[in-house]
Amino acid sequence: MRNVNSSAINLTRRSCALLLCALLAVPIMYSVRAEDAQPAPKYSLTVQNDDMGMIVGRLRQVYELRVCFESAPKDPEKDRITLDNEVKRLQALAAERELSSSEQYMLEKFLNLVERDYPADTIVDRVRHRYSGMFAGETPTEVLDAVCAEGPYGWFEENGTYVILPRLGSTLDYPVTLDVENMPIVDVLRLIAKQDPKGGLGLGGGGAGPLGPVSIGEALGKCIAPRLVLEDVAALEAMCRAVEAAGGQLAWTAGEVGWGGARMISIHPLPKLKKLWYPSPREQAAAKAAQQK
């Protein structure tokens, strides 16, 4: 009979026992890790060298928040950015790291201007505060607090409208008086702009159009304020109440245009309203087939 090493048997038993314990422990370890894992925040924005206008656009389109935005005024002499300087800045960034999609787009756009022999001192942008990092929170309030913690902007909220405005104060502080009924939002905002005692405040559309079977102008004409009565209300508040009265699916942006001191109000539809304005290809095909019957 072969001699059997009892210590080897004991070692084998201990190994099996350890292996069994390890196998039994795996589900427990995974269970603990799953319980300890923190859920992703409800609102999260990761930005890289973006300005506030870009951030506002993402809050509108990704989270369907009614965020209105007044951009900070700029000094027409000190805050100019030339084509040559901006191309050099973006190329230097590209040598250090991968450009964001917005940065890459702007670089390609500016290089196209260079190829078309635009002068090096062509004004292409203005000095703007840039943001990088992740801003997150469980509520819009937490996200906006994080975004506006530094830089030239503050914010407030009223009746579901979030307004980001210059920390030093709004230029939309002049009094507005209105008494309108069943008026398109475009005409309401135009009346508000006309009451600016300084003049120079115009009204634009909401991005490029057409973006589907309906043009921006036609679509905005369908956004009606049933009834709106205001007396000596600040223009900024009047504009917020106007978009609320017209269904709450619009936001506005106000700020300088170019370098001549002109200012513009633009209107931006939120995603829910865009879906109503611009049916999907399948919906368009079904509507066309119904008309042909």
C-alpha cells in the first residue's frame, strides 16, 4: 500500500475550504459594492472651455429647462479677439490636448477664413469667461449654483423660469407697461424691446431655419400669449412672463450683436415644442399620404 502524506491531505482540505469561502464571498462582495455605489446625479454637464451661452444651450436641449440668458456687455476696444490670435490659441490648445467638439468646429471655421484670405486682424469673437469641468446636482438649483459659483454671472428662478444674468446687473431694467391679448410672442417681445429708452434693442429668431417643414418664423407665429397685463415691470421680468404666458416652451437670449453697440433678443424653442413644430420623417410621410388620399 502506498504511503499517503496526511499533511498533504490537510493542505488540500484547507485549500478547498479557502476556495469555497472565496466563491461564497464573491456575491456578498458584489452585493456590498452595488449597495455602496452612488447613483448618477440627475443633472450633469461636462464642459471644456465652453462659454456660458454654450452651457445655457445644453441645459435647454438636454434637460428641457426654461433657461433665459442675458450676456454680459463687453468693451468694444479691450474685448476684441482677432482671427490670427484665435487660430494661434486653438492650435496651441490642440498641441496640448484633444479639442472639444465646439473648439474643433471653431478652429476649422477660422482656418477656412484664413484660406479665404481674410485679414489677420478680422474680429471673430469677444473675450468671454470660459468654463471647464463637471457641474452636477440633483436639482437645477444645484447645477446653476455650481456653474455660477465663479465668473461674471449670477442667476435667479421665478415660476419655473431660470434666468442667468450679469452679476453686475442687467441692462434690461427699464420699465415696461403692456396690455395685450391673443398676441404672438414675437410681437409681445417686440413691444417690450421698443420701450427701451436707450434704443438699439432688436428682435431676432431662434437659431437657423427652416429646421423642418415649418420655418422658425411660422412656428413662433403660432405661440400666442392669451392675456398679458404688465404695469411698470422691469423688461427682464416682462420677457420672462411673456414666454410663460405663451405656453412655457420658449426661452430667450439677450445680448450684444457685433461691435456697434446693437443688442438683440433671440427666441429659442425647447425640445417639446420643437417636436410639435418639426414632425419626424415617419410622421411627415404619414401626413403626406393622408393628403394624397
